[in-house]
Amino acid sequence: MKPFVYESRAQRVLFGAGTLAQVAAEVEALGARKALVLCTPPQRAQAEQVAGLLGERAAGVFDGAVMHVPMAAAREARAVAQRLGADCAVAVGGGSTIGLGKAIALDSGLPILAVPTTYAGSEMTPIYGLTEEGVKRTGRDLRVLPRTVIYDPQLSLGLPVGLSVVSGINAMAHAAEGLYADDANPVTQLMAEEGLAALGRALPAIHADSGNRQARADALYGAWLCGTVLGSVAMALHHKLCHTLGGSFNLPHAETHTIVLPHALAYNAPAAPAATTRIARALGAADAPLALYELALRHGAPVALRQIGLREEDLDRACALAMQNQYPNPRPLEAAALRRLLQNAYDGVPPAA
């Protein structure tokens, strides 16, 4: 067996229908007195519900979470937390909201309690991202890892089918890339394959019936495993490319991951045959990149970057930005091949190596 290093993370996870009711007790367990509840504007009602459950432990609600965590939003949230005397942040929502909580923690060290309502998986990682002047900067810091995560599948019942599909495929990207990461290990490989399988069966079921509670639980379970994988290994081509596209061209996060994933897998497949085989096996398919492309296509998700606002004239710049910072990847970054990947993703054609 190949030598490996596995480092576990100290987190408390509550999983199950109705677990949101325990949020006040969990804040108390963190030793916190006042929690600032974070959300995006559309999720204000859910955040108010959580604040109600917190009672006197609620410092207030801040609904300024924004995609890609602009530095201005992070500064505002930090100032509000300080003004209200918050000693804890409760992030209710998806990657944007949990990312905002991380931005607060990075500067202040405030503990985060995450209540995911999508399948983003950010709650399981010490990875943060901040965008300023059109550039998204990412990093790892254990201060931003949520101390407690409450997974209540009932909270995702209202997540629209379209968002459920792209959010789920975004989660699958964490596991898929984790299988060929430079620092992959047997523990994360087991989690990755199980997470992919759970989401692979959940997303079609949610598409058929958005109120399918078992499918919602399967999707959240898969997202938990996939997020844990991403938090334990280094990111490679897929995530770096998506961060470039999202941060520099303001493309929607989950949709970008959904579109790019099949093409990034096809790019790396010749150099990562074992990982590609595991992905295909988890999905019950013969061709992993094509299976993910067809999963998106069959269930109404976008498959072309042009569908989500990227201009064709931006492709050369995107390629140049992606080539600037070299990082471990199974296949070396080659400008011409990367440019073809981006063109294929822009056009929405099936993935090709």
C-alpha cells in the first residue's frame, strides 16, 4: 500500500430530521452567550426561525451573505458581530453564508456553528475564499472550520430542484477530485466513493419528487462525506479552475462546478485511471466524465459556460489566469489542452480527454 498521512478534524456533527431544534443547546455547548445568525437575503425567514430557537442567545440576524464572499461583505459582517457583542456565528444556508462565517472567524476567531441548507459541503472544510478586485483568494486555516454542524434534511425540502441538482453535483466534485488528489488516502477514498454513490442515487430521486425525504437525507449525507473529503486533501485542477471562473468572472458557484467537472475529469483521466474507475463504479457507469455530464443534462442543469454568463472572448483570459499558479494535479497543466477544456465547457459538448 502507498504510504499516506490522514489527519482528522475536531468537529461535532448532528444528523437527522428535526436536529435544528437542538441549536440553542449546541451554541451553549460551544460556551457562547450571543450568536449572530448569518444568511443571504432570500433566506432571512429561515434565519429568523433559527434566531427564534436561540431565544436570548441570539445577538441578531445579518442577511448580507453574497456569492464568492466579497471582502466588503466580510468587513461589514465582522463589524456587525463586534457591535452586537457576538461571540459565535450561526451560518444558515449554503456555501455563500458558511463562507461569510469563515471570513468572520478568520479575522476574529469566533466559533462557527453551521446549519447547511444546500449540498455545498463548505461546512466540513477549513478552506476559505475571499474575493477582492475581481480575484478570488483561497486558503486553509483551522480557525475557519465550523466547530459544530447541524444536518437537518427537513431544511433542504424547500431547495428548488434545479438548485438541488447543481448543488449536489458541486458536492460530487469534492469527492471526485479528492480521489486523485496528491495527498489522497484510504480513509478519504472510502468517503469519496460512498458520497458519490449517495448523491448519484439521490439527485434523480429529488428530480422526480422534490419532497422525497429519503432522497433529501441521502443527498445531505453524501454532501457531508464529500465535504469531509475536500477538507482533508489538497485541491487540484477542477477547484482551481472553478475558483478562477467564479471569482474573476462572477459566475454562479454551483453551476460552474457542475459544468466544469466532467471536463476536468476527462482532462485528468489518462493520468488518474484508478480514481476514474472508482468514480464510475460509484455511479454505476462505464465512463465517469460522461456519466456526470449526462447526470446534469438529464436533470435540467446547465452544461455550458455560455449558459451562465461567460463570454467566449473571456476564455483566453480564463486560461491565462488558471495557468498562473501551478499546483499538484495528476496531469501537468498544459495551456493548449486547458484552453480546449475551457472551449468544450463553454460550448457544452460532451467531455473529451
